[in-house]
Amino acid sequence: MTSELVVDVQPKEVSIALLEDKSLVELQSEGRNISFSVGNMYLGRIKKLMPGLNACFVDVGYEKDAFLHYLDLGPQFNSIQKYVKQTLSNQKKLNPIGKATLLPDLDKEGTIANTLKVGQEVVVQIVKEPISTKGPRLTSEISFAGRYLVLIPFNDKVSVSQKIKSSEERARLKQLLMSIKPKNFGVIVRTVAEGKRVAELDGELKVLVKHWEEAITKVQKATKFPTLIYEETSRAVGLLRDLFNPSFENIYVNDEAVYHEIKDYVTLIAPDRTNIVKLYKGQLPIYDNFGITKQIKSSFGKTISYKSGAT
């Protein structure tokens, strides 16, 4: 069976079609150009403390200040803040996270007024995108999500998805990650990691650690505040991350910039498969060329039969 992905990039939307022997089996699409999207990280600045709400407003560059509650600072806040302060004070030398000292967890009963002050720089991540009258919602418990793993700096725990039913498999994954993860990083092992080999998990772990290193380097070199330090994977790569399988024969893309993003992603997670990513330059719209438009139209208003027997 031949499996292929076809990526259609339009100004306001990106969609990915999964074909098996030329038949459309899955179609996913998402809007593009959403700035201040979930997962983005910023070196922000505290604008206003709200003791009554035990929260504060943070400037991340959006027209309305973002909201950060005390309980969303995360247990490792003291460790992260100390490290960020050191990083900002020394622009020549970056202290590796493995050498950082983990401070005690943040007091759950504490207050925002005793923890933060106006004008202070904080590393934050968007957990809820802005809506009409409100700015984004933030957390300081930052994490980098991959397909199999989620990496959490300044944490030392490994936790495995409870959806993996086999206790032996959960124990294998936990032991495996404990043995390969760098010091002062925590890891959440996602359900789709079940049965995966060490090479695949180690490869993704290295990618996520690299994301952290790039983000903290941007903190170190920051000359203006607020500043974007990490952008959640582009919409195309985000969709691809959940669909990707090294057994794909081809990945066709109709946009040069997105083609390079996808090629870079495949290079990181499956270096021997980079040649499957191909830039589509045909005259016909990409979905027309691969017979996808026709299949989408014929699917609407009809019952679709799946191989598993469901409808």
C-alpha cells in the first residue's frame, strides 16, 4: 500500500490530505496566520498586579495585556526565574540548564504580590488565544510538545500517559526516558509513544531540547521587551506532526516556504526520509491534480464506508 500526504497551503488555511493507494482516508485543515497562538513563548514584562484576583497582567506585545494567575506560575517558577535573571545579566556566557540548581517548589498558598513586581521580566507561554475583549491567557510552566513527548524544563520527573494500558509498557517507557533525558528536564510520555523504539524517542527528545536551547538563547540576546522567544510549530508542521509516519512514500507541498519547514521537520525526526518531501509546481491546483477535490465532493452528503466496518 502506498501512503502519501498532500499539503495544500492557501492564504487563510492549510490542509493536509492523507492518501492510501490514491484514496482519500483523512483530511485535516487549520486556519493560518494566527499570531499569539497557543504554545508561543514570550519574554514578557509585568504591567500590573491584581492582588484581589491573585493574578497579574503581562505585556507580551498584544494590544491587550495578557492574564497570568498565581496558580499558573507553576511549581518550578522560582527555578525558572532565577535562571532567566542570570541569563539576562550575562549576554556572553549561557549557563547550561543541567548545571542550574533547582529551587524549592512555589508555595501553592502564596500570593502574586509577594512573588512578582511591576516591570519584572518573565518567561510565559500562551495557553489560551486572545478573544474580542480579552488578551491571551498565560502560564509560566513552559513546555515543548512533540508527537511522542512533552518536554518540561526545570522539572525532573518522567510521567507516562495512563491511556497506555500495559503496566509493563509504561514501566519500559519510564525507565527508557529516565535513562536518556538530560538533567533538569521533565518529560511527559504521550499515548502514541506506545511501542516506540529508543531511537525514535531519543530523536524527538533531542529536537525538543534544541527548541529550549534556541528559546533561552533568544532570552539571553533580548534587547527589547516583550520579545517572542519560541513560536509553536507552523500550522502545517503542527498538522503533520500528528499524522507523520516514516513509511510515507511522498509528501507533496504547493508552497515553497512551507515545503522548507516540512523538509526541516522531517530532517530532524527521520533524516533518511528527507527525499520524500517534494515541492509541487504543477499548473492545476494541487488537490485537483491528485484527485482529492473530486473525492471530497463525492464524500459530502453520503455515507462513507471505512475498512474497519464503521460508517
